[in-house]
Amino acid sequence: MAVPKKKVSKSRRNMRRSHHALASAAFVEDKDSGELRRPHHIDLKSGMYRGKQILQPKDEF
């Protein structure tokens, strides 16, 4: 069944969508290297995760 176009006002529609915005990404400071990294992610600078070496660190040129 069709619904009239103006059944919901623009204000009410936009208020409903106010929670749809994306949240900014969270970052924590790594205890060992001091670099910022995402929580529960591998530190790409050192290759460590939860005290274990997961990746080999890349050499800087």
C-alpha cells in the first residue's frame, strides 16, 4: 500500500537519522613503543600483539 510522500516531516525524518553518524576511530598508546594503534590490533611498527611477535618489523630506509 502506498504511503503519502509528506507523511513524515523532514525534521522528524532527520531526527530519526541523527544516530546514523559514524563514530571516530579509537586509538590507544602502545605501552612498549609509544605509537598510536587501534585497540585489539597488531602494532604495525613493532609487529607485536599481546606480548607476542606476530609480524616481522619492516626496515626503514
